[in-house]
Amino acid sequence: MRTLLLMVRKDLLRKARSPLGLLVVLAFPIMFSSIIALAFGGGEAPRVHLLVENLDDNFFGNALISALASDEMARHFDVEIVGDEGLSRIEKGEGSALLRIPDLFTENLIEGRPSTLELVRNPAQGIMPEIAEQLAGVLVEILDSGSRVLREPLGTLAPFIREDAAEMSLEAFTGISGSIFESVKGAGDYVYPPVIRLSSVTLGEEKVEGEKEEEAESDAGVGFFRIFLFVFPGIAVYALFLVGDLAMRDILVEGEAGTLRRQIQGPLTSGMVVRAKAAFSASVALISLVILTAFAWIAGPASIDVAGYLLLSLALILAIVGSASFIYGAAGRQQRGAVIASIVYLLLAFAGGSFIQIDAMPGIIRLVAPISPFYWGTEGYRSLLEGGAGLADILPSIVVLAAMGVVFLLLGGALLNRSMLRRGGQ
């Protein structure tokens, strides 16, 4: 044991004399997560500047304008009613998109004739016109579906919306209302009861005006930390695998440089050298994990399950060391192993949700994600940092990571030992 500790100490001191590679790898998850958090959570999200030209000036055209000008829409869209100068303003870059409500839009909708909402996009504003197009698509779906469901009552309403229309009588109003009720009732199997409901609850007492203003001012900071903590676990797990890879690579670097042969020809056995490199890789990964934990603690929740965090971390380190030893043991050569490791880790990180949330992945990726250790590490840490998760919740991640680590470490140790014996060891 004393010899093993001395060998690990020697490697750690050597790594401390040239820490640049390690520091670059550790800086990556911090910088990447911070950039993403600043881009999406550091302040108020930009709103889409939507110009609307209403050529209809009738019931449904004006109703559409009212819907676009509602308080809910104002949270995401800056809607401006314009005249025929709308197109020239888009050409000058003064809006994200121009929505044109055509002439006779209301009559065409009521009488079931084809009608087209025209959207002119400003290509200079990147994603904003895309958002405007999504909104226009939703409006088209709603209006088209409503026109089909309410075909009969809309036909009855047609005589009362023209410019020369007579005043609607109580009897006509009652008849149209009944017709609308029957049409909606016929579609009841598809519309009611709603599949999804929204229940909004505010915890605590009602805030006074001053408290609301103070909360609004802190939203940017809260948004930054929330997004940072969502992105950080996956990127940090990826970085830790790279750290373990750099440390375990040393065994093949020394083998090709000839220093490994001199160690084995001395009082050391090949098995002892493999165990020392595995312990060195685990030590570097542990130190790196402590550094990354400090940054997560600054942005993290007030408290997390400490036992769960420690066990998950130990299981992850075991998986890191096992994976690196297996890759380099199978590769046999340092350069070949480095290329294989970079490809394998990148594929497993993408499949495991380190870079992109697993729910946003295609079905086939979600199906194979559990074979990636990155998946279990990312999900475990993310559950803890989001708050509320305990040891029981992340126990599957701990068990799977530990099992992967043990299997890969045994296989990798045997392959590395055989490789060293081929190079002239004992």
C-alpha cells in the first residue's frame, strides 16, 4: 500500500508541475454553462416585433387584432398595427415580420371560402421571424378548425356582418347561439374534457407592490443560476471523463517512452503499476470533481442530499476510471487510444444528454441512452441540483455507474496488464 501511495504521489506531483491541460478541461464546463446561462437567463428575453396590417376591418379581422394585442401576447410579442407602409418598414429592418390580414377575411371565413394570412419575414433578425411564423401557424390552425366546427352557425351569422346588414333580432340571436351550442356539443368528444389543465398556485402570502418590484429586479440573476445549474451537470460529467482519460493515458505514454519498462524490471509488478495508474486517475478525477462542486455549490440550491451526492460521485469516478482503462487497454497504443476515446466519449455524451436534454432527442436516442454512463451521471446530478431528490431517487444512477465501473475496470486492468507483459514486463 505504501508503494502504491508513493507512485500515486509521484504522478500527482508531476501533473501539478504542468496543470495547463487539466485546467483547460475544467474551465470548459464552467465557461460553456455560463455562456448559455447569460444568453438565455441573464435578462429579459427579446420580444418579437410583429407588424400587423389589417385589410379586413370586420369582425374576425378586428378580433384577431384584439387577440394579438392581449396582455398575454404582450409578454412575448411587440405587436404594432400598421397601414400600407408595413412592407417598406420590413425592408428597412424595422420589424421581425409583417402579418397581413386580407380583405374580406371575415366573409370568407364565415362562408367557408379559402382565405390566406400572409406573413412577410425579415431575414436579418435570425430566429425572431421563425417565432412569428410559428404563431401565424397556430392562428391558422385555430381559425381553420373553428371554421369547420362552426360551419352551420357561421353561415347563419353571415347576413348580419355585411355593411348593409339589418340589426340582429333577439330571435335570430337565440337561434345562432343554439346552433353554436349544438356544433360545439358535436365536437365535445374531441374538445371536452381538456386533456391538459393548468393550475397556477403562488406559495406564501400575497406580495405587496414593493416586493414585486424587488422580485422583478432579481429575475435576471435567478434565471442565470437556474439555467447554469440545468446545463452544468451534463457538461461537468463530460469534462470529468476527459480528466480521467488524460490521467489514464499516462500508462501508455510511459510505455512508449520506455520508463514503464524500467519500472516493471525493478521491484514493481505490472499489476501494481496498473493499480497505481487507476488510483492516480481516480485521484485526479476526485480533485477535479471537488473544484467543479465548488462552482455548483455557489449557484446551487440551499441544501442537497449529501449522502446521495457522495455516493453518486464515487460511483461516477469508478465509471470514469473503468471506462478509460478499458479503452486504453483495448487500444494498446497511446495515440490510437486517444482518438478512440475522444470519439467514444463524444458519442456517449450526446446520446446520454450531456449537451442536449434527453427529452428533446429522437426516440431511438432516448431508447439507447441508458447504455451511456453519461446519462446516469447527468440525470443523477441534475436531480440533486434541481432540489428535492434524495438518495432513493438517484439510487439507480449510483448502482448502474458502479456496476459499469467495476466491469470496465476489471476488463481494462486485464488488458493493460497483458499489454505491459507483451512489452517485456514480468
